Amino acid sequence: MEKALAGPSVVFEIFGIPITETVVSTWIIMAVIILGAFILTRRFEKLPRGVQNVAEALVEGINDFTAQTMGEKNRWFAPYAGTLLIFIFLANISGLFALWPPTADANTTIGLALMTFVLILYSNIRYKGLLGYLKGLFLEPIPIVFAPINIIGELATPVSLAFRLYGNILAGVVIMGLIYSAVPVLIPVPLHFYFDLFAGILQSFIFTMLTMVFVSMAMETD
């Protein structure tokens, strides 16, 4: 319980830079993703079999999910959406493997949310033009009156994304810490399937879907 509330601890230092459990867990997850991509794609054949079936089913599922959420014309966004979905999912469930979940650290979720915010800002400017974006931000629907509301709405997007994911995953870590401190070790194990696995899948799906929705909205033109 105290560990959950204290947050990730420093594991070691590199040239005086503290490396926390969050960073170590993130490195491990990155290695797993890279190794998994290598194993799934190293021997592609015209007639898929074995792990190639798994790889193709995963890619096709992510492509269809992107097309359903953002529209067929934005299917090109699938590689980023898929990477985001897989990374957040693995980060969320890493507690099952005795790692500190990176998404239980606000630094990670804020970083992910800022990436989404940059994509939203870029899409707005690219598809509406800088003047069109600024016009919608400061002059519509009524100049001066709604400008502050529009600005707050823009800034609220990354904040809500970051703290929704962070709050849900950290809450699971804290609750499991409380349970482990109150009951024998074997009893809380099934609860991991909810607080780590189910919640991990759900929150990774929500974050990725909201990212796609916000970006696709930014791509819309009048």
C-alpha cells in the first residue's frame, strides 16, 4: 500500500539522471514490442500460417477499427493507433508481471496525451489552415464571448486524456495494494484479472479511440 502511494522508486542513475521503475518498465515493454514485431514478421509467406496468421489478424483488426472510428479515408492512421493501443495495453497490464505500470505514473500519461494534442493541433492547421483554425478558436460562434471557452476546451483535451488513464490505472494499483495488505497472498490473485487485465484492456481501448475521434474531428473541414 505504501509502495503504491509513494509511486515509482529510483532503480539506478545514469550520469546523475535518476532512472525510475517507470522508465525501466517502459524499456522492457518497448523491447517486448520490438521483439514481438520481429518474430511475427520475419518469415512472411504468400500463404499465411502459424504466427503469420496472428500478425495479419492483428493488423487487419487495427485497420478495421481505425476505419470504423475515423472513416475509410483515414485508414493510414492505423499504424500509429495500433502502436498506441499495444503500448498502453502492455503498460496497463505490466503489473501482472511484477513491474510498475508506466501508466500509473502521470509523466507517462501526460506524455501520451501531449502527443495526441500535437496531432490534433497539426491536423487542425493542416486541414483548416492556420487562419481557419484561429478563426474557429477565437471568432466562432461569437467573438470574445466564446473564445475563452474554446481555448479551455482545447486545453482540457490532453488533461482529461492524461488523468483519466492515470487515475484508473493508479486506482487499480492502490486498491490491489490495500487488498494485499489486508488478506493472504493467494486471495487477491483473481482480482488482478479485473484491476489489471480487464481495466487495462478497457483503458487502452478508450484512450486510443478518443485519440482517433479527436484527430478525425480536427481533420473535418466545413
